[in-house]
Amino acid sequence: MLLYYILAAIAGAAVALAIYILVSRSASKGRADAIIEKANLEAESIKQQKILQAKEKFLQLKGEHENFVNKKNNELHERENNIKSREGQIRQQQGELDRRQHDLDSQKGQVNALKTKLDAKLEECERVTAQVNKELENIAGMTAEDARKMLVENMKAEARSEAQAYINDTMDEARLNAAREAKRIVINTIQRTATETAIENAVTTFPIESDEVKGRIIGREGRNIRALEAATGVEIVVDDTPDAILLSAFDPVRREVARLALHQLVIDGRIHPARIEEVVTKVSKQLEDEILETGKRTCIDMGIHGLNLELVKLIGRMKYRSSYGQNLLQHSREVANICAIMASELNLNPKVARRAGLLHDIGKVSDLDPELPHALLGAKLAEQYKERPEICNAVGAHHEEMEMTSIYAPLVLVADAISGARPGARREVIESYIKRLKGMEDLAASYPGVTKSYAIQAGRELRVIVGAEEVSDDQAARLSTDIAQRIQDEMTYPGQVKITVIRETRSVAIAK
């Protein structure tokens, strides 16, 4: 029985399951059909939209194409009209050319007819001229060729005479105008150039603060003064003048070295012979740098560029050199300015003229070949340092010691004369004095073993410093006598000259 109930339950469950499956399938089919129908409707709607969009795009492209075609057609019509217009113009120009050609042909025929008539007239003229010439030859008794030669010779002589008279008048007028113009240029140049007068000076005053400083400068028994005089070659005059010491020397470079050395020694406070020599050596090197700086500054002020460094140094040294009492650098700057002004008046290059004027006296400050005249030495230096040939010639010829081949040479000569000859420019006394003292020093320096020589006390004393290793005491005594004898025989000087030969032996040891 239980089995029967179980089988009945299973059979009922199977029937229920089958009924459920059948019902489920029927509902799913209905929903699927609804979805498919909805999808078909949406697809149809999308299809219709795409068809409409395609039609609109087609219509748009069609309109654009028609516009493009219409535009091109219009352009073609416009070009066709232009071509037709140009063809009409060309046909019109061709007609005009044909008409002109017809006129030219007509005129050519007329010209040929006139030429024929002219040839006939020329033949008739030649025949008549030949007949007249023959009659003239019979009357004059000479041929036409002889008459022509005679006429030519007479005309040549007359033209030559007139030309010579014209040349003489022109030359006289040119000389008169040249002299007048030269005077105008020189006067104008002098008026435009204003410089200071020369000052004779062989003494520099060094100010001091108190007698205590003066005593330290003098040193024990004057040893500092002697050391400073030996190192610089400057005579130091210590007198009753308050707050001042005089530095006396004919060489401005020596005075400047002594002044700067004293200044540094007083500031430092250590004043003794070894320190004095050290400071003098240092100041000498500083002065060389200052000389170079002076040369550079002068070149910049004058607008001169590209000079060799050695020439710049020589220009700087001019500051400490005088010529007949006239400062050489000031004189050279003045000559350079005068040259530039005259060159401008003569339509020459003022820069070249100024360069030649500034360099014209560099031979005076060079230590090379002192026997050579300074103008020739200056030209040699300018050539050595690659200056232009016209500048070298102007430097060498400004005292007419070489032939003038440059147009700037007479300018430098005239400018040098203007600068030196004006009132107050130079003093002869100081120059002869300096030459005499320089000659004394050179004479002493020519002896072997002499290391330094200084003329002091206005040339009344000559101090000669010799090397202790090369000159003995006996030789030093003989040397003073020999120098005194040569000065007495070869030089002219007022009063007496005292020759002092200094031989100093030093022994230096270093403790380590």
C-alpha cells in the first residue's frame, strides 16, 4: 500500500512537472515574440532615419557640387571673355603696326629719293670745289697741301703761345693762393691750439708732518739720506724749511721714484737702508706700470688705437721727459692736435696725421742707439713695431734728416715748429743744463765696473757707485782721478766738479 502511495505521489509530481514545463515554455515564447516584434519596429525606425540622413547628405553634396560646377563655369566664361578681349586688342595693335609699317615703307622711298638727289648735289659740289681749289692754287702759286701745312703750323705756334701764357698765369695764381691758404691754415691751427707754457723745474718738495719724521728720514749720522741718495740718484736737501724736504735732480723719473719711495717709507714707519732699497725697487716697478697706464690713457684720449705695447710705453715715458723745458708728452699731444687740424683743412686723414704727430719724438725717450739722431731713431722704432710707411717717414723726416716721401711728413715738421717756436714754449737754459749732467753720468758709466752714476748738486758733484767684486780700493781711487781728468778735458762746466767713487762691501747671511 505504501508503495502504491509512493508511486502515486511520484506520478502526481511528474504530471505537475510536465504541466509546469508546458506552461513555462508557452509564456517564454510569448515574451520572445514580443521582444522580436519590438526589435523589428526599432530596426525599421533606425532604417528610416538612416535613409533620411543619407538623402539629406546626398542633397547637401549635390548642392555643393552644383555650386562648384557653377563657379568653375563662371570662371571659364570670365577667362573666355578676357581672351576674346585680348584677341581684339592684339588684332587692333596688329592693324596699327601694319599701318606704321606702310608709313615707314613710304618714308623709306622718300628718303631714297632724297639720298639720290643729295648724292648728285655732292658730286656737283665736289666738282665745283675742285675747280675753285685749282683756280686758288693758280692765283696763290702753291698747292692746297702746302697751304694746309702752313695754316696748321701757324695755328700750333699761336696755340702754344696762348697755352704758355695761360700756364704762367695759373701757376702765379696757384702760388699766391697756396701761400695765402697755408698762412690761413697755420694761423687758424695756432688759434685753435692753447697749451701751457714751459716751466723749468728740477726740484720736488716733499711735505712732512713734523721734525720727528724729518729726523727718522735723516737717520743716524745721515745714513738713511745717503742710502736713499745712492738708491735713487736724487740729492735730498734737508734745511731749515719747516715741514718740507727738497728732492733735487734733473731727471723727473728719479725725482718721482724718490718722492713715492719717501711717501711709502713715511707711511710704513720703517726707515733704514735695507728697507729703503727694497721700497725703491718696488716703487720703480710701480712707476713702470704707471708709465704704461699713462701711455694707454694718452692713446685713448687722442683716439689712437692699435699701437704696439712698446710704443705705448715710450709714449708714457714722455711724461717724465722734457725738451728745452717743455714737457715732451704735452709737446707731442700738441703736435698731434696741430697735425690733425691741418690735415682736416687739407682734406687728408686726420687720424693718420694725429698718430704721426704723437709718435714723432719717441726717439728721445728710447735707450737704443743714443748716438743716432732722435728723429731717425724714432722712424726706426716705428718701422720695427709695424707702423705704416707714411707714419715712419713723417717721424724720421720731421727734422729733414731723411727724404720726405709722405704727405704727412711736412705736416709733422710744421706742427713741431709751431709747438716749439711759440712764445713761452721752451727754455734753452734747462736743456743745456740737463745735457751737461747727462753727459757726466754717461762718461762715468762708460768705465768698467761702474754700476750707477748720479750727477747731483746741480752738477757740482758726481757720485759713482762701483761693484766691490770688480773694483778694488786702489782701483776706485784711480777711477775717481781718471773720471775727473776726462771731465776736465772733454766737458765745459762752471766752477768745480767733485767726483766721489763709492765702493761698498756687504756680507749677508741667513739663519735657518
